[in-house]
Amino acid sequence: MPEAVLQRAAAEMLDWQGSGMSVMEMSHRGKEFGAICAQAEADFRALLAVPEHFHILFMQGGGLGENAIVPMNLSRGSKVDFVITGSWSAKSQKEALRYCKSHIAASNADSQHTQMPAPSTWQLSDDASYVHLCSNETIHGVEFQELPDLAALGSKAPLVIDFSSHVASRPVDWTRVGLAFGGAQKNLGPAGLTLVIVRDDLLGHALEICPSAFNYRIVADNKSMYNTPPTWGIYIAGLTFQWLRQQAEGALTGVAAMEQRNVAKARLLYDFIDASPFYENRVAPDCRSRMNIPFFLKDESRNEAFLAGAREAGLLQLKGHKSVGGMRASIYNAMPLEGVQALVGYMREFERSHA
Ligand SMILES: Cc1ncc(COP(=O)(O)O)c(C=O)c1O
């Protein structure tokens, strides 16, 4: 979280703008929260240049909830194409099987999720109701540097992206997307809020079994207030959207500025790892994530010492996901360049004293 956002939330915690209430105490149908929610939606739309024919829905259930909610709303019970590039897209495919048929159009499992299957090799179906991919695989550190143009690949299906772990770190080409979903907890705010951005023509096709609270048509018609939305999460995410809009790098502002900053942060860490005989990153350079950088000590017997020293240096949460092992630096939007410099400084010193 950006510190400025936490400071502002702290200052407004007991009394939001003279209302006499904490945001947590407001009715979600009151005018104060209505204003917070409308502002958050407008700021997100401006931040990511979301076109008017897309709805911005504030929901609950997280990324994994959406793995069920998306097929219930979009699959019409027929077939969905999946592009598997890591464990999150694999999980999405498994969950979808409860609601629809699935076809794996491409997978990088053979490379242990370290390479991006070229879109020209994808086996897309003629009759898929949508194509699903995870645009940033948080665990494996694999990111789409460009979203595929499905029409150019011969598919008429809309593209669904899980952008949970890199939302607002780079612009989105909405001409290539039908629906994007993401949990807020990486780049936007506290856990408990899920964002769904969905093109208008994809609403209204939910399966009979879809709960009303998860039916995109109903949620959209009720402006995300069909049931009580995660008000605190929307408020904090709204402050984060404002913070993001204010960010600048030279002439660039907002997400373009964040992208430039994220490129610089990621390059610093990857360049250091690639130049070192002591560490390695196994992901192909053309699909390396800017947000989640898994890396390994070539001598893994030093892992515990590396983590203990990192903790002492104030560098936390560096242990890799248990399914991959090694280390992982998650350098989300709010992590400043100085944080990555501190990590590289520590890694260099650890290498010097242990090589
Ligand atoms: C890309 C991606 N998708 C889905 C999820 C699962 O999200 P949640 O825990 O909000 O259900 C995560 C969580 O880390 C993720 O990184």
C-alpha cells in the first residue's frame, strides 16, 4: 500500500470529512458512501481509460471466486478455451469444469511455466464462449507483455483476463478484452474487494444456478449495491486510485508513470540476477513479470541464511511460493525504486560474503 494512502485513511478513520462517521460506520446506501463509491469508479475509469461500454463492478469473492463466477455468467454452459501459463490459470481451468466444458488451447506446463506459448501456436476453438488467460502469473512470474488479438488469431470469442496481480501497473488494451477481474489486495487495496470490468454485451447470459449476488447483470443494474459491497475496501481502493492518478514520471502521469517506474524497478533486479553467478531467474526474458520476480540461489542450502539476513535488513516476504521454492520478490506498484535498490544491495552483499 502507498504510505500516503494509509496516512490519509488513518487521518480520516474516526471522522470521514466531517461526517461524524468512520467509513466503516456508514450505510452503503447513504449519500456519503454513495459519493465515495461513485468517485472510486470514476477514478478507476480515468486511471485505466476504461471505455464507457464497460461496467466497473465492485464485488466480493476474490480471484478464486471469479473462477466460478465468470463461467457462470459467460460460458452459457458450453466450451471455454484456456491458455495455461502458470498455477493461477490452471486453477481457473479446473474450477470452470464445474460449470462448462473446457479446452486447453495452449499450455507452458512442459517448460515448468517458464515460457510463453506463442499466440500463433494456440489451438483456439471455433465455438468457445470465451478465452481465459491470467495476464500475470503471480507464483511463476510470467506476464503477458501484450494481450493477444483474438480476432487476428481467428477466434470470435471475447478474452477474459485475470489481472489480479498486475492491475494498474500498466495500461490495458480494452479493444482486446471482454472481461477483466482481479482481487484488490495486490495493487489496489485491502483483501475483500474484487474488481470486475465487463463489456456491456457480455451481461445477461448467466446460468440459472448463478447466485443473484454474483450475476453481473444484476450487480451492474444495481451499481454494485445489490448487496452490501465491501465498503472499506472500495474506500481504500478509491484513495489508491487517486494516489495513482497523481503519480508522475517526467511528462508521464498515472498508469503510464507507474509503468515506467515498474519497468525500471524490474530491470534493476533482473539485470542484477542475470549478471550474477550466484542467483538465477528461470523465466524466459520475453515474458518475465514486472511485479513478481521469482529467483533462486544456485546453492539452495543457503536459502535459510539468505532469508534470515534479509529479515534482519528489513526485507520481508521474500520466500518463494511453496510450489516453486526459492525466493520471490513481489514489487507491486507501491514498492518504491529504493525498496528494490535495498534488495539488490542486500543480495550483492550476501553474495560477496557467501560466494
Ligand atoms: C493471479 C491471481 N489470481 C487469483 C488469485 C486468487 O485470489 P484470491 O485469493 O483473492 O481468491 C491470486 C492470489 O494471489 C492471484 O495472484
